[in-house]
Amino acid sequence: MIYSFYHITDVHYFSKKNFACDWRTFPQPSTQICILKSEETFKKALEIIENDDETDTVIITGDLTNHGEEYSHTEMQALLREFTEKGGNPYVFTDTHDYPHFDIYSIDEKGEKIPAEHLPKEEVIPMYYPFGRDKAFDTFDDGTTYIAEILPGLYYIALGYEFTSEDRLHSPAFSDELMEWVKSHTERAKEKGATVICGTHWPIVAPSPAYDVIGKGNTFAEGERRAKELANMGVRLFFSGHTHIQCMKEIVSEKGNKLYSVQTSSLSGFPPKMRKITLDTDKGTVSIRTIDMELPDLGMTFTEYARKGFLGIIESIPYNMEHDVEAFANTEGGISLPKELILSHPRTVMYLGRKLNGLTYGKAAKFSKKYHDLKESDYEGVKDRKLVTLLLELVANLYRGNAPYSPDTAEYKIMMGCIRKIERLLSVLHIDAKKFLSGYTLSEFVEPLLYNSGPDDDNVDLSVK
């Protein structure tokens, strides 16, 4: 059998009704989510599916709304109902942003953010029963976990979870009882000759060592162990979002069974993407293709628009360090140093900014010359480029996947040469970087931001026998 379906995640729909002012005059906030375009983006995604002659099925793995606003939920519900009435076949579940524990906002007449209320979880979850749970043939716990036959012979398990701590500051986890429930259904599926795929909101394994460090608590507790258990049950594909990172990870169990963690970036974030999956169970292959979201009348691609909103504030940090310490101190989300500490040491900050902005590829190459095989002629074309541009590019690479600097490029050799020299210096000083990097070496932390050595993060053909 050949099955086709779409994967969408992290829509972060923000209703225009949340604006008391004219939303068209409201500047796009410098955040990871393009809230001003979230409605248009979701409608465009549904239109793509509606116009696809091969499939009308889509799984949406959480964060349907930006912060759980009532207007956003009612409009999202209406759009899914309209999509269904046109023949669409959605399988949806809600998650963290749909009933958040943090402060949410609306926009007043002056264009200022003001506190707002969100719908409670016990009201939100039933709103989406018609688009998933009501089509299921079995559920677990409160109904956020369900299994449905989304296409004849293709079972989809939407997995709920629990937190390892009630304060929700710890990792999500799959209980032993849930895993036994999943196992019972995978065994029944085998008896019927059916195929099982799974999905949840949070990634079962970290998309990269860098995210494992900076996003601590945002992947599953013992996720790799659970992934291997699922692989041994016969599950080959696991879909998720949450991190807003475009990524494909391969997990291999001790029995040699593979599970592919298909992590898709936010539909309304950077980069704005959705996926189409085609599974051929007779050949044991899966084709995964990524669709870059596009919207008209932006004056640039939607990816460029989203990057500008998300990374624009980060890209201003090096300049502000050297030239505008107060702006640097006020950088929202760009740094984690206390504002008071920055403002009390302006000369030190400006000095560090000047040194950072003065670094070039050529200087870095000379610093690390014992740790790479480059001659000056090998990096002649890039030696005057600012190293800070590469550092900022590493941030972009974390989210968009498919980092482009392969081991034969000057950028890779220079950066990894610097990292190896720093590791050597740390060794001399008896400093173990693993203590600060969740068990990773500095090289293991940085290298995936330069080059993707695993499956292609956007378009790939895989064996799932």
C-alpha cells in the first residue's frame, strides 16, 4: 500500500480579533513566531492540502494557537471544521501553548500589549475532539492519547505524556502504562497487517547537542530508551514539533531496528515549513518532502521575513555590544546576562564587542593553524569576512537544519580548528567542558551546527522495512 499525508506543527494561530488597534499598523514583534501572518499561513497550508489529488490527510502535532486565546481557538476550530467539510481529514491534538502556564496578551487601542485570559485546558481539549479523538478506535487516560486509522491500514497514535515534576520545569515522559498500551496496539496491528506511526508535540530526542544544552527539559526524559522501545515494537516514524527546528534523527535499537524522529519546524516561525510524507509499505520505503511556506506581498520570501523577525534582534547584539551598551542590555531574549551587570561595566562590554567584531576568518585560521591543514591560499576568498557572521549563521543552522559547511570547506576547518585549540587549552587548565555541556565535548556541541552528517533534514528517502 502507498499512503500519503502531511505533517504540520506549531501553527501558533493568533486571531486578528486580539487586536483592538489596526493590526496592519502593528509591527511584527521580534520573536520566533510571525503572529501577524499566522492566520494567512495556516489557511495557505490547508489550501495546499485541499489542492492535493493524492491525499487529504494531515496530522498536526500541537501548539495550534499562539497562547491559547479564546478568539484564536474559536477561529482555529472553525477553520478545521471548514477544512473537514471540504473533505479534509485532520488529526489534531493540543499542547503547551494551547493552555499555557505563562502570561498571555492581547493588543489594546494604542498598540500596547495588555494581559489577557486564555481558555483552561479542560475546555480546550474537547474543542478538538471532532478532529482526532472522535475518529479514534481507542483512547488512553484523558483522551489526549488516541489511536486512529487515518488511512485504510495506517494507524496513527497521538501520544500524550506526563511531566517528571508537577512544576512543569522538568522533562515530559511516557509512563510504563502508556508504553504497554502502545505495545498492545502495535501487536494487534501486526496481526492485521497494518502499519503504525506515532506523534506527539515534544521531540522524543533532542534535534542536536546544542539544543540538548540550551533547551534542557524540552525533550523527553529517557527519550532515546523510549524511541528504541517503539522501534522494537515496529514503529518506524515518529512526528513532533515544539522546538521549531527542522530535523531528522535516526535512532537504532540494540536489535538493529530503526526509528526516525521527524521534527518539523513551526508553520509560522523560522523557517516556516510543512512536510508531505509518502509511505510505501510494500517496498518498505518512505519519501519525506518539505514545503517552504510562501505568502504574497511581503517584498521578500516568507523565510527571509521570518528570519528577520526572529534573528534580527540577535544579529544586532555584536554591533550593540561595541556601539550601544544600553541597547545591548535591553536585548530581549538575546542574552542571559543581568541588565544591571552589563550597564555597570560599559567599557568592558564595549571592549569585548570591539574584539568580537574585529575577528575575521583569517585571524581565526592563524589562531588554529596547528589544528587544520589549510594554507593561506585556501581561505584567501574568506579571510577578511567577519567571524561573527559565521557565529550568527550557526544560530540559524540550529533551526533550519542541513547546516551547509561540510568538512572540506574552509569555514568548517577554521571553526573546528579553533574549537580543538580551545579544547586543548581547557585540557591544560583541567577544565572539563562536558560538565557544562550535558556530557558533550565542545566539538560534539559545535560540529552539527556546521554540517549535517545524518539524514537530510528537508527531503529524504528512507528504508523503513
